Amino acid sequence: MDDEPMWAADRVVAPTPSSAITIPETKNEFTIKGNHLSLFKGNQFDGRIKTNPHKHIREFLGICDMFKYRDTKNEAVRLMMFPLSLTGEAKTWLDELNEGTIETWDELRTTFITQFFPPSSF
């Protein structure tokens, strides 16, 4: 029994959760360059009370609009990149949404703003 490989043992493997965001199919595959990624990572939203989700969205869109990815629509890029702009509580919030909850940029933006700037905070 001790000579069996580790992967042969009976064990339960938890499935990898799928994303709440459904990414639309793109005509061509494309690569996000490292310097583009660093811009998104440098503008992360953590979900804390004193952070402004409207400002985050404005800055996120500004970064997205700097780059064009051939035949890929901006909406697909936004949906793919937005999770990388979140950290802490905000990332946890997105990770805990049900699979396939969000299908468009407008849905993502509205859900995000409602979560982190609810009408009750006016």
C-alpha cells in the first residue's frame, strides 16, 4: 500500500469553481501584455468603506481604452480584466457570486456599484 503513487489513493477533489463572469467568445485569440497587466494590478479596488467604486470604474475604463486588441471587442477585454483589478473583500465578493451571474459589462458594472456603493449610502 505504501508503494502506491499518491494520486492512486481514494480521495475527494473539490471542483474548481467557475467564474461568475461569462466571457463572450472572441474571433481571434489575443495576449494581454505584461505592462497592461501591471496597470490593472496597480489600480486594484479592495472594497473597503473609504474606497470609491465609481472612481475605480472610471480608472479601469481609462486603462482599458488605452489598448486595442485586434478584432476583440472592448466588452470581452473588460470582462476578462476586471477580476484582476480587484483585491481583498472585493475579490472575495466576485469569487462568491454564482457561476454565470454576469454576462455583460453593464451587468458587471451595475452589480459592482450596487455592492460597494449601495443606494442606502447616499
